[in-house]
Amino acid sequence: ETGSEDIDILPNGLAFISSGLKYQGLKSFAPDKPGEIFLMDLNEDNPRAVELRISRGFDLASFNPHGISTYVD
């Protein structure tokens, strides 16, 4: 609904997608909805984005993700 802002694809085919970026002065289709992170397994025949649950204690109301990156050790 709010569009994706960035995507990072791991070597194993898992994709992490940040969504819900809002900028002051630009129209937002869901101004009261916090940002989200989705996971998509690109190895599946019909991949679909699944919203990841964010830990308790995290300030979801102000979550406004701009970009995403991963670190593989």
C-alpha cells in the first residue's frame, strides 16, 4: 500500500524489503501507518512478501525506514 523504498537480496535468495518511507510535504497513501520490513524468498515458485514482526519495545509509531542493508558473516 505504501510502496517499497529499498531491497537487499542475500546470496541465498532471501530478499529484505523496507517499506513505508514518508517525507514531509510529499503525499503519503498511508500517513498513519508505520514503516515495515518484508521478507521474500526468491527461491520459491511464487514468491510473496511477508511482513516481519518487529520486537516489542521498538518505537513502531515513528518507524520510517529509508533504505536497508544486510551484513553476512
